[in-house]
Amino acid sequence: DGLDRIFLFYYRFDISSDGYFWIFDQYPDGSQDFASNECDVIYLATDSGEPASDYMLAVAAHEFQHMIHFNQDADESSWVDEGLGELAMWLFGHPDTISAFNTQPDNSLLAWNSQWADYIKTYLWTLYTYEQYGGQPLIWNLVHNPANSLAGYQAALQSLGYTETTSDVFRDWAAANYLDDTTVP
């Protein structure tokens, strides 16, 4: 938008969300199906917590990741983008609570339905790949690579010299999720 600032817009939402990044604000008004503020803006709910609370700052980090990612790879798969948003919250130091996905293990990693379990499954995948396969360089390469979904992960892994396929990583991630179950002896 040519401005050297990012706007944080706090208001009471009429949707079930603590915050969001509206991609249509990145386009000139009238050029898309939805209205545009024609600026870099992150919307944050005033009824989700104090604006300066750790949680709401983590939500801002999540949404800011979406803004950055959109600028680098506008057509990324939702599950990848949301997983990176969840990782941003973890990096900030206030991750979302692990719940819902652990009771729905058959929920496909690649299917994005905007359910709580979807956020958690993508968070767990992204955190696992971050911790096991290169940390921030992996994430940098993933966001800056035009390939999407698992192809983007495969390209990011290869760019760092890993020989594992995303199938290998998925198998190990699934095993790690299972073994993290405290009821398993």
C-alpha cells in the first residue's frame, strides 16, 4: 500500500474469532468481491481479552504471520498458513492449548475446515517440523517457496539438504503424536 506502517484495528467482532488478517485489504477497493481498506491491517477482538495481554499479543503475532506469508506466497494452502500462524504464537511464548485434535486423530492434516482441531493439528505438524528439521531456516524456505502444501514442505526440506520425504516426516510425526500420549506405557 506504500505506507510504512501496519495498523492494528481493535473492535468487537460479530464473528467467532479473536483476530484476522483480511487479504482483500491488500487490493485496491473495487477490484475484488469485498471492500478494501487498502492498507496493512490486522483486526483484533476487544472482547477476547485485554489488547496488551499475552494472549492477544500472540493472536496479533498469528495474524501478522498471515500478512507476511500473503506477501510472499499469496496462494499457500490454508492448513500450512494456519500452522505457521500457530507457530508464531508458540514463538511469541503463548501457544494455543493442545486440545480437540488429540480426541480426533483421524482428522486429515491436509483438510482445512476451520475447526479448533484443525488449528491444533497444523500447529503440532508445524512445530514438529520446526523442531526436527532446521527451525527458522525451514520456515523461511517454506514461506518463500512458491510450491504449496506438502510440495512446499518437500522443497523446503530439500533446500536444507534433508533427504526425508514428506511421507517420511508425516509417518514420524504421527508416531510422535501417538507416543506423546501419557496413557501409553
